[in-house]
Amino acid sequence: MPNPSPARMHDFEVISNEKIADGIFSLVISAPRLARALKPGQFVNIRVPGDAFELLRIPLSYVSADPEHGTVEIWYAVVGNATRRMSAWTPGATSDLLGPGGHGWTAPEGTKRALVVGGGIGVPPVLCLARDLMERGIAVDACIGAATADKLVGVEDFKALGCENVCVATDDGTAGEHGFCTDSASRLLATGAYDYVATCGPGVMMHEVADAAAAAGVACEASLERMMSCGFGACSTCNVETTDGMQGACMCGPVFDATKVVVW
């Protein structure tokens, strides 16, 4: 387990909190020190006041950080009481968070073209990575999936970055290809055009992407979702079973070498 944790306490103020898809919000906060410290793939643990019985913070990835203006943008899905309270935050609301947590993406040296695959609310961390890679001169293609068109996020963002291929799939066929984003990812990987794959989303999706990457001989990393209760390696509630043993997602992840993940 890495030691010490890079996470520190940060107070923040809400700049905006807007619905961007069905049940999905974009939260922009002012947190200058955090904005300077975050690296693609890391996460933050947010305190959501309002219920004394809910003691745990909410671990969330981020989609962008602006060190110049001191802001961080986080996309989150409303899935429980705490995120419902978050969705009611208005500009000027304040709280605190722990971050940056864990370590993020590490594209291999010499990468020239990358494929990112995001499912549902797994899109933000791979969009954050895509922006970073393209700023470094690395070409990026994207495969995005969601249950239905109303829950799709990030499509226009990837296009605005200049991604040559932005493949969309929905479970019900209301947008893009009828099916799963793993289908388009497998087709693209079979072309042999990529040096690196990054994926985030449901475990079964990431497992399939990892298998396709392995078959193509391409390095693959996956950002795993676990209940990171403390966020700094003390509670062992976010363990991931890997070929190197049990590892905490909050410290050894959330980004893992996909070939080492045993249980998705």
C-alpha cells in the first residue's frame, strides 16, 4: 500500500450545479489548491451535510480542473440520499472534501494513439484523460455507452477535443449503435491502430474491454469503482483482488493495470 496518501482536506464553494442528462449533474467548485494538485484518474471524497446518520463521504472522479481559475468540474449521478442532496446545491453553497485521492492513468511511454472506453458515469475520468493525452500530442478515439440516449454524457465533449472516432452505443438503441460500447471498442482494437486503452464503467464492460485489449496485445488500464469509505487507506473497504493480492482502490487505484485485476 503506497504511503503516505496524497489526499488533503480542502474547503470548497459551489460555482454551479447543473443537470446535464437524466439523473446526471455537473458540479463546478472553487478549490484552488485542489485544482493545482489533481491529476487525470484521481478522485475526491466529498462531504455532503444534511443527514447526521450518513457519516461517509462520497468518492467521485472529476472531469476537468482549471488551475488558472482554481475550479474543478465533477460529473455525478443521483443514486442515493447524499447525491440527491448534492443535486439541490446552489451557487454559494460550501462544504469540504478530501483529495486528490489515489493515483491515475499512466499511458505507456511512446504511446501515439489511445482508445478510451466509458460506460455511463464512467465517462468523466476517461474524458479527463483524453483531454490530457491530446494536449500531449497523442491521438485519441472514444467509445461511449449508456442505457439510453437521455443518459448519454460526453459525446460532444469528445468531438470538441478533436477525436477522429467517437463511437456511441445505447442499450435500447435510442442513440448510436443498438448494443454496447464494447462492440465498437473490440472492432477498433482489432485494427491494430492503438498503443493504449483506458476504460471506466460497469465491471462487466471493463472486463470485456480488457479481454479485447489483451487479444490485440495492447496495454490496458481500468478505473475501478469501490466504496472508498475513508479515502486514505485506513479502512480496507475498497479492496480489489489482483494478481499481486488484495489492494485498496483508494491508494493503489482507482486506476489498475487491467491484466492484474482478478475480480471486476
